[in-house]
Amino acid sequence: AINSTVSFLRTYPNDSVILFFKAFGALNEGHTQEAIRELTQLRDKPQTSLCSVMALLCAHRQSETPDQEAVSELEACLKTSRRTAEDRDLYFAALLYWILGRNEKARDYVERMLKMSTTSSQGLILKGWIFLTSENEAHRSQAIRYFDGGLRDSKDVFGMMGKAEFFMLRQNQSCALDMISQVIASHPNFIPALVLKMNMFMSFHDWEQTAEVAERILETETHNLKALQMMTIISEAKDGDMKKVIMQRFMNNGERLLMIIWNSGNQYNQYNCYQSFIWSTRLNLSHTKMLTAFVQRAVSRAPDNSAMDCELGYLLTLQGKYKEAHRWYTKALNIDQGSMAASIGMIKCQLMDGQVEKASQQLDFFQEVQQSLGRSAEVSLLQAILAQKKGAAEERVVALLKEATELHLQTLRGLPHGVDYLQRLNLNFLLQVVSMHLANSQVSGQLPPFGLKHSTMILEAVIKAAPGVLISCYYMARVKFLIGDQAAAQHFLNLCMDKEPTMPEIHLLQAKLHVHTGDYRKSLSCLESGVSHNFELRQMPQYNLIKARALKGIGELTKAIQCLRMLTAMPGVRRATEGRETSLSLSERVSVFLELADALRLNGEQHEAANVMQDAIWLFKETPEEMRVMVANVDLALAKDDVDTALNVLRTITPGNSCYIQGKEKMANIYLERMRNKKLYIESYREICQQLPGPHSKILLADAFMKIQEPEKAIEVYQEAVKMAPKDATFVKKICQALVRTYQYDKAVEYYMTALSTSMNDSVYLELAELLFKLQHFEKAQHILEKALEHENNTSLTTMMNDVKLLRILVKVLHAQNEPCLETLQKIYELQQRVVRRLPFEQPEKSDEQRRVTAAICCEQAKEYHYSNDLEKAEQCYSEALNHCPDDTEINFQIAQLYYEHHKLDYCKDQCLKILQHDKKHTATSMLFELMLIHMLHRVGRLDVLPFFVKCESHSPTAVKEPGYHYCKGLYYCYVGEKHGSGNFALKHLSQARGDPEWGEETVELMVRICLNPDRETFGGEVFKRPEQDQSELIGVNMAQELLKTFRPRSKASQDKARILYNLCLVHSKEPEQVEKAVFLEASLLVAAQGLLQLKQFPRARNFLKRISKVQWTHAIAEDFEKSCLLLADMYITMGRNTNAEKLLNDCIQHNMSCSKAFEYKGYMMENDQRYKDAAELYELAWKYSHCVDPAVGYRLAFNYLRSKNYTLAIDVCHQVLLENPDYPQIRDEILDRALRSLRP
């Protein structure tokens, strides 16, 4: 502030307002006499006379020896000046009071000023600031009115900054950012605006942009304290690289900042600056030592500052120097006997130094003295530490830790994420709570459910605020491991390994995780890697324990036994040793003996195993681990099939024991799995309910009934549990799941609705909506989902992820009702993008899972665009999906399908090859490839060259169960015709694929076309027309119409396809009224032309067919193009226009070399011209490409062989026809007999 005033005074040397703020700045820096001299000169200046008198009063009261006469004179002057003050005098007086934090006085002065000048924009803006910083919520909400009033006719920077702060307070981030951006646009180097923007980005958790703005501030003002402070915090909280960032950037920025503040001589600033670093001092010892030196210098300069003495004591506590810290806390208490920090610090030092009784007395006394102030987080934590030291019940310790955390986090409510938030967050406090929970897990062998949840909640808050802190990531990895979330544990371990690979605990936890997942060789490799990073790892007992487990896992029992025997001989294993950092916890000591006993048992040394187990029973008698040893003894007995001994041991566990439920469950499993006695199995759980009545015991009994497949009895017990705890949604969900298993869907829905009336649980909404969707109650499902989404905009990440789940189910519901859902999908996409942006800083362990969710959402969007025939947008969505999951073969397959359905076969082939490179047995891709192959071989006339179905079945025997396989086989038989099983055989295979959501649509379409035209004749043609409609054609039409009823269109393109097939059925019925109806609808030019031919409207039909034949050929119109050309060629042949017909037939053959009808028509024309040899050649191709199935083609071929005197070939063809069609008329008499006679001499 002083530097800014000095800068302005160069331009405006006599400005009294600037001179006042320079003097006021000097006063705040502790230069009291200098400030008094300068303020005295401003007493008679206009605008500043009133505020100068106020500032002088403050200065005199702050001085070591106040001049009472001067104070009295100034107070009298103040009363006089206040009565005669002008509006500007009142404004600056109000501003001074506001700066000093005296809002009521400031408000009084500004309101008096506004009475004189009602439209003063500066007065209104200052009143807005006063209201904004008020403790009264009603006043804070009114601040915007005064800011808007002040900014009505001006663009006052102070007012715009106020509006930005107001929007920040209301969490309207976009408006706040927009407002501050306007300020910076007009004043690019205005530091307060840049600082506010920096703080805004910090509150959004946008670390990169925060750093960018901080760097921009430092470019303008090299020694800006707030920017240096922010850069240091980013270095520690976000980057978290201890070696590179903390030791370099902090030393550069942090020490520079400390020196600037130190040289200012302002103790208040020194203390606040120090506070911006102290939040993370636990992370780095050299960092702590540097701060200790800084505080020691501050203490030497201000020996009577108790706050700084307390901070020095705190830093020494972090370094384990409890006696020295106690001395400084004592000094602070002597200076200020009411100092809570000093009292709490002293007690903590005594506790940590082993003076438990003394600390207990001091804590009791302190609580009595401070009783009127209520409970505090620090005191609750001290009580928890004391309770743990005294060996109090675990429940007592956990309750105190919970209370301490709640009281601590209350102070953070409403605070935006920033410097102040991080200071108050107090990482050391929260991480100590977590470490105590984890210490409980080491004593008891497992973390209690609450301790697990509580630790997760604390660590999520810490990681969200400071994602780069190593110790919090390590603790989170441990907690996730104990929960059983292996993927999350691995994620956090990877983060830890990147930050500090020399930390031995990371390698131990990583090895333990591999053992837990059964990857024993990786565990051993991990341990060796850890030793290469830090040789001290080999000296840690946990190293040998984990190594032994891994060796046992890979079957190297001798080495494992050696390792464990060596471990039992180490100090601290048989008997606990105090004060050893590497000593094993009680749980781990027990594990050593149990692992040794198990390894000996597996190695066939039963007697030795029993001896080790007896040692364990004796060593850990009357400890929290006693029951665990007993249970292990049971397992040893069961391994020897000694069921009676196992049951006798378990019967000794009484209801008062902490392992009672575990023992009863073990006993129940023995009854069920070893003795096959369901009655005793259930009786064990009934006994739990009798001895420990409550809803959780009931749930265990109900789950037992479910396990033995008695859901009706389970439901009864679940209902009893629900009555005991009606607000617990978990119990209701269990009963609903049981009802669904017994097909009591209506009751399940009722219970879900009851659960929603007592608990607005997102998981209940999800399960109910999914059940209603499966029951096809779409409207009810939609109503439930919309109700679940009716909540205020919640920025909670968990709420946002749940909303994504709900909206995705809503899209399914809308889709099922054929309602548009692109808008909803876009909303899901935008919401998911916000989730993904925040995940790395709040819940990084879920990044992989949410990345897959994002890809799935992109695929859903792509499918919707695909249904809308928007190929370009569908491709874009699939490309984005691949950006999120580049190795996901299912996304590549969906892209291949997209290209196939849009007849981009080259692109489709590329995608299929890409998939098969990664997964050679990807069935769906193989089916799609096979489908493309069938089409291609059909078009090049080589469909019989590859026995691909035999190869497919031998390569993958399960392929015969795939719908895609049956579709491909049906299509194949459709092409090759009667000889290989007939159209019925094609229909048989296709019917096994028509119910599939992926292949069903294409299957039904193909089946309809086969039913209507099984012989693939030129429908509507006259050249090869059959004499009359037979009964089989009518049956085919009826079958096609029945099949169409099962057609379920999924898109507009599918609806168009259904309409074409419907019209095709009408045309094939050959009933004039139905045909006219089909022609009138004009769903397809080809269908319309076929209908017009039925109605004898030849010119119109010919015009329709010409339009199709002139279109450029593509894969998409291949079938219609071929049929249109054949039908038009038939008409031209009938009219005697063979040249036109030949051109059309050549077009067919060019695009489909196996078009047998084209060759047949060409042969027919040659035959009419009596060119029998040429006709025979063409008929031979028609016979070949019809796969020797059509007897009429065979007849014509044999006839032309006869006329061209090729009798041998004529006889062969006749035999082929008669083999498949023995009653075929005329061929025997007219051709075969004549050919045989012609061959005889």
C-alpha cells in the first residue's frame, strides 16, 4: 500500500487523500511516530480532516506511552468535526472505519453521507461493501442493490470489484469471473483485480490458471506478497514434488516472501505470512526447520508476543522436540495466561513425552477453566490421544476423533478454497486423526467400519484441497486397501511412487496389495525394487513378513519358513518393544505366527504347525488378537478335517467377545459346507439374533436364508429388520432385491416407494427406476427419475455423478417411448465434463472409472446421431469416446458397425482389422467381418471358394451360439439357395438371431424378403413369369406380415425401413386395393414401380425404374439398383428393345458378378436370336451363379446345349436337375431322351 501511494504521489504530490493513506500505511507497518507526524499535517485538509483525527486517535492509543492530553484533545476535535463534516469527509471516515473492521460505525457515517448526497455512486458502493462484509446474512444479500445503484452511471472499479466479491459469496462463479474480467480488460495492471481473479481460480480448484494469474502479477509487481504466497502454496499443495518443487520453488519464492515481510518489521504481517506456510510443515523436515529459524528471529525481535512463542512450540513439536516445545509453550502462557494455544500445546507435549497422568490432570483442569467456551476440536483430539494412551475402549477413542473432526470442519463452512481455507484446514490436525484411526486398525487387525468411512471422508477433503500432498495420498492408499478397493489403492500408490519412490512404506503397501490380489511374483519384484530405492527397507520386519507370504504363495515353502523363523527371532516379535520405529504392530506379530503355522502345515509339518499355534495361543492370550488366533486354530483343525475340534473351539467364544459374530459365522459355514446341515446353519444365525438383537443381526439371518435359496423366509426377516430401522435405506434395498428374486415385482415397487418416503437416497431411486424400466412401466420410471433430479444445483461431486447415472437411465426410458433424447444426452455430456475436470483434484482414484463412463456417454450420443442419419456427428462422438478409452475394442466395433450400415466398407474393414489385432477372438468383429466377406464374395461371384463356416466353428466352438453367426449363415443360405438346405434352412438360422438387439433388425428384414421372394425372382417381370399365383406365395406373404409385427424400429431410418417392408407385403399380396395403397404411399420407388406393374400402369412404372437406374451405384442402394435394372430390362426385352436391356444387364453384372438373373436374361435374348452356343455360355453362368438350384435355368441350359449339339453337357445338366427335382416336367422327354438318342450310333 505504501509503495502504491508513493508512486501516485509522484504524479499528485499534494493530494490529501493519497497522503492520508500513506500515513495510515505507515501506522499499520508499526511506524507510529512517523504516522502521527504525517497525520497531524492532514488535520486541517479538506476531505481528510475527520479521518485524520480518527487515525491519530488510533496511533496514540497504539503507542507504548499514550499522550492522554493529546487523546482528550483529539476526542473533542472528533466530536466537533463530525457535526460540521461535509459529505466527502463523512465518506473517508466511513471508509476508514470499514477498513478497521468497525462496520456499524462505518454504516452510520456512510448513511449520514448519503443523506447529504443521495445519488453518490461512491457512497452507495461503500455501503455495498459494508453490507457485503457484515456478519448479518440479510445485510449481505442486500449488498448487490447498492453495488448496482453505484454502478448505474459509472464503471467504478471499486464497485465492480464489490459485485465480483458478491457473486463469489453467492457461488455464482461465471458472473464473478465475467465481472472481474471486465475490470482487468479496462485496467490490465490493476493488482487487486488480478489478485481477486487469482483467488477466484483457486476457489474453482483451477490450479493452472491460478498459477498463470499469479505469474502475471509477479511480472507487474515482483515482490507481491499474495502472488508469492499463492505460488508457494501451489508448489506444495498441487505439485507435491518434495525434491524439485518444495526445495527449489519454495526456497526461491517462500524464503523471498519471508524476507520481505521480515524486513518490513510488521509483526502482524510476519505472523500471517508464516501462517500461509505452516499448514503443510509436516511434509518436509527442511521446510519445517527453515520456518523454525524464521519464527525464532521473529520471537527474538518481539519477545513478548505469546502467539509467536506458541508457533515456535508447535514447530518444535512437529520435529519431536517435546521438552523444548514445552518450554516455549510455558513462556507463552506466562505472557498470556488465557492463551488456549499455549495450554493445549503444553498438554500435547506432556502426552507425547509419555507424561500421561500429568497431562490428564492438566487437561481436566483446562476443561474446567474453559467450560464456558464450549467444546473445541483441539481439546477433543487431546482427549482422544489420552484415551488411546490409557488403553480406553476403541468406541470411546473413535467418538472423540469424530467430535474433533466435526468441530474442526465447522470452521471451514462457507469458506472458498484458497489461502485462508488451507490455513484453517490444518493438514497436520486432520492427518493425525487419520493416523490414529489407522493405529487402531493395527491394534485390532482390521479398521472398524466407522473409522474406515471417517478416514475416507477426511482424506477426500484433504486431497480435494491439496492433491499433491504425499502423506495424504499414502494414507488414502492404505484406507482404500483396507476397504478392499484395489484399483483405487493402486491409483494412490502410483501417485506416491511418482512423488517419492524412496519412501519404504509405499513399496511395502504395494507389495502387500500384490499379495492380496494373488500376484505373488509381482510382490517379490516390488520388494526388490523398494530395496534398490532404499536399502533400509530390508531391515524392516514388515519386509520379511510380506516376502514370506509371497514365497508361500508361489509354493517356495522352505524359503518362506526360513524367512518367518528369522522374523520370530527378531526383537519385538515375541514381545513388544517400545520406542522402535520398525517394530511390528500387535496384529502383524500375530500374523507372523499364523503365517508360519500355515506354511508348516502346507509343507507337511503338521506337528511343528501345531506347536507354533500353541505358542501363539500362549503369547497372545488376553490380547485383542486372542480370538484371531483361535479362529486360525479352527482353520488348522479344518485343514486336518478335524471338524469336532474346530466346533469345540468356536463354542468357547461367548457373546461378550468382540469376535462373537465372526466365530458364529465360521461355525455356520462349517455346518453348511462341511456337514451340509442347513438347519444348524440357520440356527447359528438365530442364536446371533437372540444374543445380539438388532436390525444388523436380522440382516445376517435373512442373508443366510437367501444363501440357502429360501427367499420367502428371508423376506419375512428383512421385514422385521425394516421395522427396527425404518429409515435405513440399505435394509429396504435388500428386501426389494429378495422380492425381485421371487418375482414379486409389485411388492418390490411398493417397498422402494416406502423407502423414498423416509430417505431420499439416490441408490434407491436408481434401483427403482431400473426395475420399472425392466417392467416396461416407462411413464412411472420417467416420473421417478425426474423427481430424483429435482434438487437445487449441488456442486458436490458425488451428487453430480449420481445425476449422470439417473439421466442415463432417463435416456433409456425416453428411447423406449420413442421420445427425442439428444438434448438430455447433451446435458449428461456437459455434466460429465464438469465431473471429469474436478476428479483429478477431488477423487483421483475414480478417474479411470469415470473416463469409461464419459466414453459410454459419447457412444450413446453417437448412436443417437446414427439413428438420425447424422454420420458426421456420430463419427465425432465416437472419436471423442476413443480419446477417453483408446484401447476399448467395443467402441471400435461400434464404429465398424456405423461404417458398415452406411456402406463405407473400406473404413469398416480397417476398424475390424484394428480390433482383431488386439483381440483375435473378438466374436462380434469376426461376425461383422464374415458378413462383409459374404457380401464381397457374392458380388465377385466366388461365394463357394471358402469353407469359412467350418473354419469359424473349428476356431471358436462357441461361435455357433452367437446371433451374428446365425445371421451370417442365414444370409449365406439365402444366396446359395435350395440345394444347400433351401430357403427354410436360411430362415431356421435367421430365426435364432431375430431376437438379438444388435442383429435383430437386419435379420427380420432379410426374413421378410425371403418369405416374399424365396427364389429371388424378378418380381413384376413378364419374361420368366409363372403362369399363376400358387398357395406357397400366399403363405409367404402371411409369414412376412407376421414377422413385421416383431419389427421394433429404433430410429427414423428403421421406421422408414419398416414402412417399405409393409408396402412390399401389400404389393406381393397382388390384391388391387392393397397394391394401390402401397403405390399411393410411395415409400420406395422400386416398390411403387412393382405395384404399378401389378396395376398395368407400365409407362409410370418404367419412369420410376429409369430414375433408379440412372442413379450412381453405391453400396447403400445396391439391392434396389440391381432389382430395378433387372425389372426394366425385362420390360425392354418384352418390348423388343434388346440393346437397352443389354446395357442395363451389363450394369448389373459390373456391380455384381454373381447376378444369375442378368446372365439368364442375356441368354434368353441370345436364344431368341437362335445363337444357341452363345446362349448356352450365358445360361451356364446363370446356372453356376444360381448355385445349380433353379430348375428352369437348368432346363434352358440343357436345351441350348442340345440345340448347339453339345449332347454330353446337355445330359449332365439334365441329371443335375432331375437329382434335385425328379418330377420336373418335360426335361426328361424333351431334352434328356433326345440327347441320348443323338449320342447313339
